[in-house]
Amino acid sequence: MDEPIRQALQAGEAAGARYALVPPRQAVMGPAGEQLASRVGSSIEFMEHREYRPGDDIRRIDWSAYARTDRLIVRQYRDEVSPHVDLLIDGSRSMALAGSPKAEAAMGVAAALATASSNSGLTCAVWVAGVTLQPIARGREHPGGWPVPAFDGREPLGAVLAASPVPLRRQGVRALVSDLLFAGSPLATLRRLSEGAAQLVVVQVLAEGDLQPPRHGNVRLVDAETGMQRELFIDEPARQRYRQRLEAHEAEWALACRQVGAVMVRLVAERVVAGWPLTELVREQVLRVV
Amino acid sequence: MPLLTLPLALMALTALPALAAIYWLRNRYRRQVVSSLLLYMDQREAREGGVRVQKVQTPLLLLIELAVLALLALAAAGPYLPRSNEAHVMVVVLDDAYAMQAVDRAGRSVREKAVAAIQAQLEGQRFAARFIVAGQQPQVLGEPAQRWDEAEQLLERWTCTAPRASLRSAIGVAREVGGAEATIVVVTHRAPEHPLEAESNLWWWAFGSSQPNVAFTAAVRTAASDGSDRLMLEVAHLADAPASTVLTVEGQTQRLELAAGRTRRLWFDLPPGTGPVRASLPDDALTVDNQVVLLPARAREVGVALQLNDQTMRDVWERALAASGLARLDGGPADLVVTDGAVRPEAGPRPAQWVVQVDGGGEAAAFTGPFVIDRSHRLTSGLSLAGVVWGAGRGVTLPGVPLITAGDETLMSHRVRGDGSHLLRMRWQPAVSTLQQTPAFPALVWNLLAWRASHLPGAVEPNVRLGATAEVALPSTVRSAIVVTPSGDRQELMASEQVVRWQPTGPGVWQLGAADQWHAVAVNVLDGETSDLRPAEAGRWGEAVGAQTLERQYRSMAWALLLVVLALLTCHGYLTWRSGGGQT
């Protein structure tokens, strides 16, 4: 299993080299650096005018505007910061679904996002939410050198995040790569993730087997994470109901994303690993072509 | 006993394993690992699709369906039960031929297997069984038996020692005894000669097995007047392949090479004064025909006294008597007196003398026929008077029962006198007759002597074949005798015309005692047809129940089975409906 994931990391890194992370609309905070933040700062780049308030630096009064309007107006300039991306990878067992390239796709997408973040001048920290939330070793290095996560988590992501303190940087960009197939309130999970974040991106990676219900007949379903089993007779109505439930589940996550201001993108693992197209990320303005 | 009218319908039971296989295949699960059961969990059990397989209920549904299928197959097979609670009337015809003693390779005799089959048939049902032993004459054994122990007691009298079995007449007796409703079971060792009629209530059970057999089929011992004694034995090889065997005669063995299906005759000259001779063959499938015992043949000479005044007639009689070989004319005690004078009263210590009184008087007349002969009399056996001129005196009447007449003229008559002796009268004038010149007169004389000899005290034939009648002549003063069987059983028999006759029921030496004298008769099994075991076979015929019998004696149970099927289907429908969430 390790070798395909390593190859996926390399492929994802290669794919991400063509993209850069789109800065979020909100101000991305971070130590002073080379990026112009969206908040007011002391850089020389004009940002906007506003009315003079006592205490403002009188050197910023726009005398030309005063001559025209007889109103004291000050100029504001953009601040300079160093933004950051926290990349969270769902390390549960379902992400390494047997017979599917979900693990490869997830790691490849994470590598692409990390590479694109670097292309945008953002630092990147990679976390794996497996049994607990742990930083990936050598996560700040290029993705090709990342170690392969174990994908041994049995608890829902929301529970892992709730149980572990989330040492994510404030006002940074946070990206979650997960299949989102776990019980729990999407809104609660996203709120925890989005709290203090400039932007939250949710990348859902699903396998074809997640999208399509089992084929007709008696089937003993085994939960990849918990090991629970359920015996069902699958016929067309059953398949229909599965699709409806999946659709409803995704709608629930989409709503929660909208409620917290997150961007949600769904990727199909088999299509991702086929050629590493990241067009959905570009369409949702998570990435831009450089 | 319940029966199935269409047992082939039970082939539908082969569908039971198919149904079970369908259930097994249908309920097999394929295992699939999914990311999460989240999307498969539902608070509401759907009736359509995604139905959780009710593992606990499936075996019950399968059992119900298997039961329905089995009951439908059984109903299609046409089950019938006996209509009433009355005992089933059966009449069992038992083949009494000695071939029923034949044993198979396992050592079981035909009779043993037959008794076991009868027991199996009778036990477990109510019955009233009568038994008829089919020997040479059918014989009903006792009263009807309604329990097996009673039947077993009756069957002990079934000894299988008859030379032949009169099955046809026994079946007729069985029908009379049992009535129209009775089932007649013929128990034998061979298949029926003709197909059994339908609706005849006749079952035919055979328990024989085709086997080779070597048997004595003839044994004769003769004694001549000069004292010589000769023995003839006939050995039959009743098989399809040649074989050799060893014949033992009074301890002397002799190897015999026997061709398939052929017989061999052997003659032995015995020294004078030889007593009973025993011959035997090695044991095989049927042992009763492998030994014979032959008693010395009896020299049957009749002492004759000629008291004839007419010399011509005397000469004629002397020649005929001498030629017969049965007469003793040595002047000793006479058993037969031929006289032309008056009948002399009986005297002397010897049994009553028989008298032939020849009346040669009267005006001579030649009678040329037509002659009327009483053919039922031993004296006239084989007698032909065609072309004979019988000269006799006119107007002479003969008292007694006419034996030979010419028109209304009695030429010979017979009367039994008060002392039991026989008086024959004949009108005859040899001078005007050709009788003495024809074979008729020597034949008449031989018949007379043989008849008289048969009434001399002692066994008429010392060696008889099983199935024949044994006869022992007794003195005229004796009216009964005691018969002792080879096994020592005793029975008193009455004499008729000074002869005790009985039919021996088994081989061996039988003894008859009367007036402090004992006479022996050897009975031997000598029947090639019965000893031939090649046609023997096992099987059952005629047990199929016809439509009329079915209607009369049985009632169909298919309806009851179909009711049970209906109940099971209702239960099945309810369980299926309930597993679907109670929705239609």
C-alpha cells in the first residue's frame, strides 16, 4: 500500500506545481512577511479612504481630498503578513477503502494543495486525523518525502477533533481532505475547524464504490472503520434509497459549509488518480493556474 | 395397511433437495467492505429493498415450503387407508410340496422365508387369517387366527412333505372359505403359471430360488420267485451344468458323472435274504430327496387248490395258473380254491379261502357277445372279450353281482361272503368256448391271483412313493390296526375289506401292527417334477389394488393432506407478510 501512496504523493506534487492557492477573501493573518494582507497595515500599497478620526496619523490626511471636499479624509494602506495553510487529512480506515484508490487520491490531493500553497508563498503544515490528530512527520518538506499515514482511525473525524486540541494557526487557511462519511453533525465539525481560520476548504474524496451502491443480491456489508456487519438484500429500490441518502448526506455537508463560509469540493478518487485533474478545485477558486 | 395408488408421484420429492439448494444459494452472502454503514442504517425497515434478511425466519419458511412440497407429493401419490376398523380377512394358501424345504445359499428354507413374510404381513394390522395347506388335497387348518401366536400355532402343522401341491383347488377352497372380500395369499416357491386376474384379491408370494438339485426320482426293488433280489435306482441331475456326485448304497460308495438335466439308472443285484437297503446322495439344496430306503419285495404267491372234476377244465386252469407266476400249486395251504363242485364251507386255521366256482352244466350255448364287463372291478382290469366265444350252459343263473354278462345272461358274478371271503361264480364250458384260447383267460387268471395276493396279510407294496396310498392286508378276523409313523406317532386305522389304507405324510419306514403282527412300508420321495428347483423363483404378484377394491375397502387421504397444505400455506403467507413490515 505504501508504494502506490508514495507514487500518488509524487504525482500530486507534480500536479500541484502548476497551481497556486487562491488567497482567501478574508484577511489571512500571520507574521509580517511578503504578502499584502487584506487588513490595513503599514505598507505602501494604497488600500482605501476614510473619514479622519482623532488619533489618526496626520501624515495620512489626504489634503487633495480636503481641498475638494472640505472634509478631513485619511488614506489607508495594506499591511504585509506571512500566511499559512493547515492541511488536515482524514486518517480513518475508510480513507484506505480496500479495492479503491481513495488513500492515493487523498494523499495526492493533499500533496497538490501543499505544493500549490507553496507556490502562493504560504507555509503549510500537514496533519493526519487518525486515532488522534497528529502532525505528519516532515510535513513541511516537499510532499514527495512525506511518510505514508497508517489510516487506522476508527472514530469519526468530528470525535477525533473534539478529543484532540486543534493547534491550528489562527487566520490561516485550513483545508480538510476527507470522505466525510462519518456520523456526527457536519456543522459542529466545520465550526471547530473554521474557528479562527481565514478560509476553510473541504475536499471530499469519494471512491466509485462510495458513489454506487452494491450490486443486486444478498450482501454482508462490513464497515471499514468499525467492523460492524449488516446483511441486506440489495435490489433496485435499495440502490435508489442509497443514492438518495448519499445525496442528502452531501447536501447536509454542503449546507454546513455554506453556513461556516467554507468551500466544498467533491472529487472522485478513480478520476483523480487517472490523470490528476484538479479542475474542480480551480472551478471553486481554491486553486489558480500559474 | 395404507397404500399409494400412484407411488411414482413420490418422485416429486426429488425437488426437496433442489428447494433446499435454492434457499442455500439464495441466502449466501457476498462480503463487501464499505467506507461506512452510515448510509445503510435506517430507522425504518423498508419493505422494498434493503430488507434485512431475517435469518431466524428463513429456516422456518424453508421448513414450511419443504413440508408443503412433501405433502403435495404424498397427496399426488394417492394415499389410501383401509376404510373400516374391521379385521382384514385373509386366507393363506400354503404350498405343501416338499420343494418348500429347499434351502438357499444362506441356509434359509423356502418355508422359513414364507413364515417370516406372513408374520410381517399380519403383525401391525387387525386380521382374521385362515390357513389352507395345499398338498395333494387342500386341507383347512383350524379356525381363523386373529393373533400372530394363534397363527404361529396353526403354521406348525404346515410340514411341506407332500409330493405335489394342488394350488388351484386350494384357491377354490380359499374363495369359499374366505368370501368375496377376503384377500387370498398363495405362498409357494414358484411364480404363477398364468397372469393373475385383476380385482381378484389374489396375491401370489414366491420365496424359491433357482438352484441345481440331484435327487432320486425312482427306486424299485423286485423279487423273483427263484429268490433273486434286484434293486433299481434312478438319479436325476436337475441342473443346467454337468456335475459329479457320490452314490452310497449300504455303505458302498460309487462316483457318478451326471450330464446336465439327465437321469441315470443303476441296477444292483442283492444277495438273497437282504433286508432293508438304504441309498443316499450328498446333501444339497433339497435333502429330502437324497435318500431312499427299500424293503425286500414281497413274493406274492397265492396257494391254489384245484378241485375240478372236469379234466379239460382242470388242464386249462393248470396251464393258466402255472403261466401266471403267482400261483403255488404244491398242495399246500390254499388261499384260492377253484372248484366245479359245491362250495365247501370254510375250515382250517388259514384265512377264509376265496372260491371260484365254475358251473359247467346246462345245455351248452355259445355266447359271442356283446359282452358287458364291469370295468370297475379288479378282476376285469385290462380284460378284452372281443372275438371270444364263451360257451356256457343255458338257464344257469348266477347269484351275486354280475361282472361279465352277455346280454342278460350273467357269465361271471361276485359276492362277498359273511366271513369276508370272496366267491366268484362263472358259467363256462371249455369244450364249446374259445376263451381259454385267447389272452383273455390268462389275463383273467392273473387278475384273480393278483387280487387274491393283495388280500394276503402284509403290505400290498412294501415300497411306495410319497403321495401314493399304502395298503396293508389284514386277516379277515382283524378290523383295525395301529399305524406308527417314522417319527413314532401312533394312529388307529380301520380296515375296509380286510385292507387298511392310508396316505403316508412323509418319507421313512411306516409300521402297521395288527393281531400281534407288524408290517413295514417304506415311503420314499420320488418326484422329478417337484425335485426340480430350477423353475423356483422369488417375487410377489397381484398385490396391486384395483379400482373396485380401492373403492370398497379404502378411503382416500389426499383431502386431509391438502387441508394441511392449505394451513401451512396460510402460515407461510402470514410469515412472509410480517417480514415485509406488515404492508401489502
